[in-house]
Amino acid sequence: MKKQITDIIGLKELRANTERYIRRVGEGDSFIVVRRSRPVFKLSPLEKKELDLAVMPVAVGASSDHRRGRIARLTLDFIDRYRTDLEVLAKE
């Protein structure tokens, strides 16, 4: 799934075609997003280990409170709790 080529796109282009870029990232493409000709962030697919960790809090937090940000809070709490583990995974 991992591809070597990283395209450069503008933030305005990403906003205008978000669904297309989500699909392409899901297919393994990566992008460096620039704003005013400066790199701002990298948009890339999650590795298998990252994906497994990211899915856990969403499954745990699924409830009728999702509109109030409950899932987002649980996800952030999970990331804070396991930050060290996530950093180790990122280095592998």
C-alpha cells in the first residue's frame, strides 16, 4: 500500500477537492500541503499499527453523544494516555 511518490498540493486545492484526496490517500498516495508556497503538513495513509490504535477509541466512544464531541474527547484522551506508545510506533 505504501507508495514512494509524494505530490505537492495547495491548501486551496485540498479544500476544493477534499473527497478526491481522501480517496487517493486511502489508495496509498501521500501529499505535502503548502500554504503560500510553504509546506504546512503531510497528508498520508496511516500505517497498520497506527490504524489499529486510532480505531480503538472510536469504537469505545460510539454513542448518541457523538454530536457533542464525545468521540473526539475520547480519542484525544486515548492519544494523551498512549502518546509514548504512539511515538515509539512512529519511529519503527
